[in-house]
Amino acid sequence: MSKDLLKSFQEAYRNLELLPLSQEKDLKQFRVEYGGDTIDELEQLVEDSPSNDGKIIFTGHRGCGKSTLLAEFSRNIHDRYFVVFFSIAETIEMSDVNHINILFAIGLNLMLEAEARQVNIPQSTKDALEKWFATRTRTEEKSIQAEATNENSIFKSISTKLKVDSTIRYEIKQEFERKVSELVAQLNIIAAAIQIAYKKDVLVIIDDLDKLDLSVVNTIYKDNIKALCLPGFRIIYTIPIAALRETALKPIIENETNDQVVVMPVLKLFPKGESRQPNAQPRQETFDILCEILQKRIQQELIEPQTAQKIALNSGGVLRELIRIANECCRICLRLIRRQPDEAVMINADILDQAINHIRNDFALPLGSAEYKILQTTYQNFKPEDPKAQEFLDLLHGLYVLEYRNNKNWYDVHPIVVELLRDEDLI
């Protein structure tokens, strides 16, 4: 077995993890210039808001690069604000997220960040906040003193418990479900203490809310958006793009946030309808970005240039799908190297066909006749019969359907899912 080849593919496989570029070292290694307009739009809303408590909703397809862009945005604006950027998925069990523990997590992460930066909050204020958090999470008074003598503070201890202990999450919900104003008042006390000590306004950015199931999102935002907008400081919330197609939800969000909604578009490979034409040529700027992303993660000698281009075309312009296809190709190659140690292995057309077939089968599993009908109509008309139908919203959320933007929004079917339609003789 060629150890060098095995190591090279193992490195490529690691480089193709489906994770955002949130760490500085990852950004330096893999960052490709894109999304500048979206960053500018976020910055404008944050900087030019008539008040210091504006709420922004940030949306886009799963895997279009929102998390990476938010991480970069938080770094860009770090010297002007006390920025707290955290993932709800790393803070609370995703199946148990609600508006109460989102607000509680904001307060907890404000205190964790203040500790990390050694913000000089008056000791009496800090003691009162520690006692408040300990009481609300049923943490023993002795535990506060014990934690203070260890590396972990009381806030780190509570953060760990919030993630793993469903009982604590239930108790917090019971405590504040009818007393949201008390919880928000405490958040404002924390933010005010930080702003006075740090001499900068607070900006909280919450990632991964867009990865929640649509039913959960609907409950959080439609029924409780007023509560989420109560804190007296700037907050950026994320939301799935499909949720903004809900007839009842969109106007509520726009009204409560003063229409401060920022959409990160999918990278558009083709103008509307051109991908159906013989010998269609993709938009060069988008194509170059996608190919550059692969070049930074896969050594040149491991992949045929034409195959890299086909991976880009099959991604539909969604960064997550680009990485997902390439990752599957590396998995196949790693198995081949072990099975045929004396053979030369690289990502070629045959490997890509196997990878796409595997992903296509994954796409096919949940589809029934109703979903196929919606996909067929969307492919033919660039929109469904009913863009508010739950089945369509689920397809949009699951990346079966991709939303693109010109002067008007339009939809297309994921390139790999198009093959499923052909298999069913629907196009």
C-alpha cells in the first residue's frame, strides 16, 4: 500500500469535513472570497440601526456558508462591539430548543465571554449574577464556591449542565415561561454591566438556529418572536430559508424586526433556465469560486481537473453539497487504496459516478409520489404550484429544491435530484 497516497487522501478527507470555518487557522487555510455583499448588508444594519437594540434575522439554504460568513463577520466587527458569537447546537440539545432556553443561553454566553476577556465587572454585580444563575439552575450554593476554586467557573459548569441535563432545561422553561420579562431584565442587567466595563455596545450572534426542524422553528419564531426581540441590545438570529416561506410567519418576523432580514443566496451557476440548454456554460465567477474551494482542500494530483469541475456543477452552487460530494469521493478512494494497495487511485469520473449514485439514493429514500410531483412541477416551471405547501417547504429545507435570486426569486431542482426525475421518466 502506498502510505503517501493513503496519507494524502486521509488529509483531503479531513479537509472535507462538513463543518464551518469558525477557527482562524481554518479560515487562513481554506477561506475563499465570497459573500462580501452579504457581510456589507449585515454591517450596514448593525452600524446604522437607529437604536442599539436592533434584531436581525439571517437566513439562507443549509450549507450555503452562513456559519463561516457569520464567523468572519464577527471578527471583522470585533473591535467595534463586544461580540458574543455562539452556536445553539453546542449550547443546547437541538431537540429541546425553545425561546426560553435561547434567551437563557444568551445571558450565559454573555457571562462566559466576559470572563474569557476578563471584563472588569464590579464584584458585587458578578456575585449577584452568579447567585441568580445558580438559583435558576438549582445549583447548590456550595457548588459556586467549589467551582470558583477550580479551572471551571460557575458559568462554565452551568453551560455544561444546560447542554446535557434535560431536567435543568425543563426547570428553566417552567421558571420563565410566564415570567419572560424577568429573564429579559436579567439579560439587560448583564449587557449593561458589560457595556459600562468594556465601553462597547453588545452584539450577540446566534448560529445554527437555521438547522432546527421547521416545526420547532415555527413554534419559536411565530409564537415567541416578541420575546426574542425584547432584550435591549443587538442580536442576530438565524432561521431556515424555508421558514420565511410560511405565510403566517414571514410578516410576523418582518414586523417585529423592522424588516431587518438578510438572505444569503446560493451561488448561482447558471442564469434561469440555461442549465437545460445543450453545452450550457456556467457563470465563470461562481464556477471559479467552487473550483478554488476544492483546490484548497484536495491536492492537485488526487483529482482529475474535469472531475473537479463536474463536482462543482453537481453541487448546484451549495457549498455544503460541494464538500459533501468531494467527501464521498475521498471515502471511496480510501477504501480502494486499502483494497488494491498496488493500484494508482485518484478521483476520476468513475469515482464521481459512484459518489453521486450513493448521494442520489440518499435523496430518494424519503420521496413519495406527492414529492415527485412537486419536484417535477418545480423543474418544469421554476416554481411549485403552491410555494406555501408544507411538502414543498420540506423539500426546500432538505436541499431537494434550491432557491436562486435575480430580480425575482426562482427555484430549481438540485442537479443530483434531477437524475431521480429522469429515472422516474418525469422529465
